[in-house]
Amino acid sequence: MKKSIITLLLMVFLGFSAFSQKYAYIDSEYILSNMPEYNEAQAELDRIAAEWQKEIEYQFYKIDSMYKKYQVEAITLPESMKKKREEVIIEAERNVKDLQKRRFGKDGDLFKKRAELIQPIQDRVFAVIDEFGKERNYAFIFDTAGSMTIIYADPKWDINEQIMNKLGISATNDATDE
């Protein structure tokens, strides 16, 4: 009997404490887009990606030129020379595809550069969110950016502005205009 009363009291206590938990949400994309250092890092990544893409396109252009020249000359070339030129073209194409993969692949140079430039900024934002959540005793803070879906969110729990204030930034664009 005593055990069931204690169990019942414990369940009631836990039930009430569950209702007292605080929840909030943020939009990390909105916060990051208002950070000048993030925008600068993103611009640098875009510049680097465009430069690397131009480099790769130029290499493919050179290969295409080699192939067109080969097609014109193939009629007069001996078989051994044709084979050698084909191998050179195939090898050049393989090298450019390897370069493309090295630059833009899953763990490529762009991925590493993104981690170098963006990760410290994201770490700073998430550290502030963590600190803010602990200070204000939030049970959960959801991020509505990306794959997180919230069907309804009361705007009174939107803490984007507080996080941005704590980071020392102010909104430069309105997320509702997007």
C-alpha cells in the first residue's frame, strides 16, 4: 500500500514537472545570415568554389581541344600514334575528374575549407544557445532550419533575437521576406 502511494505521488510530481518545462525555437540559418563574419566566410567559400570550378572547366576545355585536334589528325596518324594520343586524352580526362573530386567531393577541399571557415562560427552560435538554454532553464530549444519541422510555434518562444543580441549582432534582413 505504501509503495503504491509513493509511486502515485512520484507519477503526479513528474507529471506536473513535465508541464513546467520551457521550450523555445531558433532558426540557425536566420541567425547565421545576420552575422557579418558568417557572410564573409560564405563569400570566401563562394569565391574559392568559383575559382576552382573555372580551373576545372579550363582543364576540360583543353581536353576537348586535344580531342578535336586528335579527330582531325587521326586520319593521317599511324595506329600506334593514335593509341598513344587516345591514352594521353583519357589520362588527362581522368586527372581532371580526380581534381574535381578532390576539390568538390564528399571530403574534398571545399568541405575542409567550409569546416575551417564556418565551423568556428557555428560552434560559437551553438555555445551561446547552450548557455542561453541553461540560464533560462529551457528543456528544449528546437532549430527550425533544415529538416526540423514544427507545425505550429508560438512566436513568444522564438529566441532568435535574444541569441543574436547575446552574440552582439542585429538583424539585417527580415526572414519573413524569403
